[in-house]
Amino acid sequence: MNEARDIVGISVPFTAGVAMGVVLYPLLSGGLPFITSSTLLVLICITTLLVRFGKLSDRSGKRLVSLSNLPRLGRLTRLGRLSGRRIFFAGIFIVTGIFCSLNYHIASGIPEYESGFIGSAAANAVGTLQNVIDNIPYPSETSGPLVKALLTGDKSDLTKEITGIFRDSGASHILALSGLHLGVLYILLARLTAPLGNSPWIRRLRYSLIIVAALFYSIMTGATPSIIRAFLFITINETAKLLGRKREPVRVLLAALTIQLALKPDVITSVAFQLSYMAMAGIFLLFPTLDRIYPAPNGSKLSRFNPLRKIWSAAMLSISCQVFTGPLAWYHFHTFPKYFILTNLIALPLTSAIITLSVATIALSFLGICPEPLVILNDHAMQALVFCLEIISGLDNP
């Protein structure tokens, strides 16, 4: 079995088991301690058999049972034959997922960090960041609260008008901290540390700086499910890069899914968690196919910067995400953004630029050397975003 199948064979059954545990919890809450203890005992016994007695023989040495020779099942799908061994191992990970989910409810979760040193440091850092943002002399009154919402997740200072514009235009996801925000910051960190060099110890130093900074930012902004998903994705991806391992996006995503559910199984009920992973699934599974419909560049510099090609890619990226998240959003919110392609074509590039400009503005303002033109440029970028979204939100009310 190749590595891609390995992670699929672990992650998918484990996720199914966690979901089953969430469903079973209300039904079995009275006998949960006994059920989880029994499940753990079964897992220990099965694991012991697998590790110690993979091949059982009698006293004469004649093989009685071999896990490698379990009978194959018939053709279940057009993808090919599934062996009894794969079904067996899938069952183990389903049971493991159920155990993790039920045991998490019994233990009332994992210890929180809010009251410890890390929580205190994160609270102080986010407070300092918000104070710096509040003291930046943006020409527009709405710019400061918007920067605060984009970088810290604090939307308390946003006016109802601004939040309504983002909601009606289908851009509410931009105000919710997600992988988009952490991803932009990750790119900034990678580029800022790139001049340090690429020697082995410098690579380890860059890896440590990026991971620690991403982790601290994740905790500082509340460690939402989508932020944790992005942090795990970055960590696994950077670790594979450091070790010289092949990085396949789907495998990295599934590994992040498994780790996040193992640490906090009840997060599977979070709408943000579901939308985050579905959006990434759309990007990795559907987007490459749609993107290839447009002819690929021929290698020249002019073709690589073809604006129509970039617009096509951005539109297909938006469609890929919406195909996977749209049904889920309709199920939870009974709404569907009609102008999502137009909104994302405009909002996503502007948001990336705003985050980059805001980070530079905040850093230089903290040092007391921020030039006024940078503040004005940052302000104009935010007002351009609000203006475009306001037009889109009014398309239904000409």
C-alpha cells in the first residue's frame, strides 16, 4: 500500500468513527465509562495481536492464521478489489475514532491554556496589538476596526453597516479568521526569513521561527478550528519540506484532519471546522481539473502573466470552494451567495494586500517610524474593499 493510501486508510475511517462517537454520545451517556473502557480493552487486545502475533502458528510450526492472508472480498467498487485486511484495519480506526470521541466527553476535554503562562502571554500580545492598531491615524474611521477584525478577530468595533455589507455581498468569511489570514502571514514569514539563507541549520532556524510564530498567532487569536487547521497544515508541510519528504496537499490535509480530531474530537460539530476542510478539499480535488480547462502558458514571461489566465484560475478556485461548501452552508444557514465569484475575484486579492500592508503599518508604527504614505495606502486599500463589496451587496436592490 503506498503512502497516499496509508493516510486515506487511517484518516477517513478515524473521522467516521469520531462522527459516530458524537452521534452515540447522547444515546450512551449513562454507560459511557463502561463502554469506553471496553473499547479501550478491545483496542489493546487487537493491537497486541497485530504487533506480537501477526502470524499465529501451532507447536509444529504450521501457520494457522496470517493477517497477510485474510481472504479477499469481491469487487465492491469500480476502483478495484478491497482486501479483507484493509476492511479489518479500517474497522480498527473506526473503533479508535469512537473511543477518542466518547473518552473526550467523559474527560470533559483537554486542559485549556487560557489560565497559564501561554494564555497570559497571548492575551497581553493581542492587547498590545489592538492598542497599536487603535493609535494608527487612519484617515477613515472604519479602517482601524476593519484591520483589528482582519488580524485579531475582534469585530466589536465594526459598525452594523460594515458587517451588513460583508454579509450581503457574501464576504463574511473574510471577517472570520481562517486559513486565508494565517496563510498570508505564513507567506510573509517565509519571505522575510528567506534572506537568511538555505543551509541546513538555517533551514532549521527558519522552520522554528515560522512554526513558533504561527502557533503563537493561532493561540493569540483564539485558536478557532479553521486557524488550527491552517496551523497544522503549515506545520506538517514545513516538517515534510525540512525532512526532504514528498508533500502531497491531500495527504497533508488528511494528516491535519486526523491530528485535530484526535486532540479535540468534538470540533467535528463546528460549522467553521466543516467549512474549512470542505473548502480545502474543493481546492485540492476539484480546482486542478477546472484550472486545466484553460490552456496552460507556453513558458514565456508574457504568457505567465496573462491576466485572463489569472482571472480564470481565481474564478475556478472560487467555484471549487463553493461546490464543496455551498451545500453545507445551505444546510446550516439556508442561504447561498449569488455573487460569490465576483465577490471573491475582488475581495481575496484586496484582502491579501490589506493584510500585508497592515502588518507593515503595525510593525513600523510599533517602532514609531511608520511613514504617513503607508498609512494612507493601507487606508485606501480597505476603503476600496468596502466600496466594491457595497456595490456587490446592492446588486439586488438597484
